[in-house]
Amino acid sequence: MFSTLKAMPADPILGLLSQYRDDPRHEKIDLGVGVYKDVLGNTPILDCVKTAEQRRTATETTKVYIGPAGSSDFNRLIAELAFGEQHPTLNAGRIRSVSTPGGTGALRVAADFIKRCRPGATVWVSDPTWANHSGLFEAAGLKVERYPYYDYATKALKFDEMLAKLNTLGENDVVLLHACCHNPSGQDLSKEQWDQVVQVAVKRGFTPLIDMAYQGFGDGVEEDAYGVRKMAAAVEDMLLCSSCSKNFGLYRERIGACSIIANSSAAADVALSVLLYVVRCLYSMPPAHGAALVETILGDNQLKQQWLDELKVMRDRINGNRAILVERLKAIGVERDFSFIARQKGMFSFLGVSPEQVEQLKQEFGIYMVDSSRISIAGISDSNVDYLAKSIAKVLQ
Ligand code: PMP
């Protein structure tokens, strides 16, 4: 049976990581992998997570099954974090959430849920988008199409084209939007642009699915949720997929949430029953540990404040790295305008160099990034930014 199989292409980012690890040059830089790193290049466990973990070990009494929805406290707190405690849809009882194995699990649950709502639906993703999006929706048997988003030439949004495309969509369409820190471009919608997209969603009746994998990594926890909250207040039905991998640093614990907003509390109950059925058919129930840590942190004012402070350190470092790279490139006389990197948000930006130049950066300078020239901003540090800027300058000559 297996002899008919053809090997799948290897994950380009993991391949890059192993090449980086094997590279003996001490000045080498990894700008590939999309995880947060501190100045020393480590991805440490947050102090608030350590404290929550100690409390959890001391108080946990059972490992019995948690059920397909996961922890109800986590589900409530994560929805309040995303939508804001006083959001009208929360007050109206129109939101239901389930804990999922990471943001990826949330997206896969959303995909199967959509397939059950509207088997013929098309999911529209931004061009470009996170590499896994298409596969996740196609795995559920949904059609995936792209709407115009990032303009590689101007390093800005193709907003008019995006809006024009969204204006052609309707009830059989689901539009996937990145809440903040767009992966891979770093180019987010402004508040005014969100307002316009919300208006089009209301007018055309497509269903928004917002992927929020980086809440707090852009401008702040509240600021980054602007689009989510605006959209949720305006449309009848919506989906939100959240991840706690980056903002809580809980990558390997696999915790996220899939939330649905329905047009009434009764409709939300029906939708929840379908969500739970989908979960049972996919993985039965989510892991509990990450959810327990997040609910311990969010449910305790002091720990929550500590988390917000630690999150700010990560956010400031990323934004600082953006600014310092732009500044160094300018300072050494690079004429090309890289100021877009400082304007963009989150873990990634496209450097905007050719695949040949990406290869040259790797071969000659030991600087690793994916072929598209997407760079992981957290890989930059005070100790390597000069070398990075000079190397970029050399390949641009
Ligand atoms: N959505 C986007 C846009 C992402 O960048 C990622 C993580 N790279 C995810 C979802 C999934 O995150 P998780 O690790 O929580 O599954």
C-alpha cells in the first residue's frame, strides 16, 4: 500500500535550521525560525509561567479526562483577553470557545466546523500568508483562494485591491484575516483599514475568520485586538483562532482556542455542539497543562501583571530590533530604503532581496533566512546587528 507514496517536500524552515546548526562559523545568524529569542538567543520560559507551573504542581489533584471543550475557566479568560471583558457579544452570550492544541489546532477545528456549516465554502487567505493555512483548510476539504494583500515592490498593503476583491465575495465565502503581526509580511491593517474591511464584511455577508497568533507582540494586548473587537461587534457570525504559543511562550505545550460568535445565544449553543463533535472526531480532547498555566496567570491580577510586563519586554525587543536594523543600514550608507521594517509589526518582515542574494547571505556570511527573504526579527541582537547590516550592504552592491 505505501509503495504508491511520493515523499513530501521537507519543511524549508526546519531544513534551514539544521544547516544553521551545522555551520561552524561563529558569526552565523539564524533569521529563519519563527520563535521569540532574547538577547542571548534563547527562548526562555517566562517567570509568570514558572510560578504558575509551581502552583499547578502543588494543587493539581487528577489527570482524568478534561472533555472536548477543555478547561471552561481557560475558555472564558482567553475570550475575555481577545474580545475585552465588556464586549457586547460576550454580554449577549453569543461567544463559545474551546481550548485547542495550539493555534494550529484551533485553525483545523475551525476548518472542519466551516466544512459542516457550508461544505462548498471557499476560504480566502491573504497573498502571502502563513505557509500552513492552505494545507489546514484543504485538509478539511475546503477550497482555498487568495486575496491581494502585500505589495513586494512598495512594501505596503495592496489595500485597494484587497478591498475590491472582498467586495466581490458573499455568504459562501470565509475570509481569513490576521489580527496583528501578519505572518510573513509584518504588514498589518491600520485601524481605518480594519474599519473599512468590517464594513465590507457586513455589506457582503462573508464570514470573517481571524487568526490571532501574536496578541501583544505588535502594539499591545488591547491594541492588537482592535480588528477582532471591531469585527465581532459588527457581524453576525465570526470565528477566532487564538494561540498562546508566542505571547505566553508555551510553544510545546500546545495551547490555543477556537471561538465562534453566532447571531444569538441559542445559535451559539448549537454551533458549540458542532464544534465539540468536530473536536471529538479530530483528537477527542485538548491537552490540559498549557491551559491550566494560562488560566492561572490570567485569573490572578498579580501574575497577569507580571505576564503583561514580560510580554512588553518581548514586544519592545522586537520593535527595538526593527528600529536598530533600519538605523544601522542607514548609518553605513545603504541607499535602499529599509524604513518599512521599522513600520511593520511582529516577528517577521520580508527583507526584499532576491533568492540569489538570500543564498549569498547564507553561503558567504552564514546568515540564514527563507528563500522569500522573510526574516525572523527576534534573531537580531545588539551583538550581530552590525555584521548583519554590513552583510546586507555587501550583497546589495
Ligand atoms: N497562525 C499563524 C499566523 C502563525 O504564525 C502560527 C505559528 N507560526 C500559528 C497560527 C500557529 O501557532 P501554534 O504554534 O500555536 O500552533
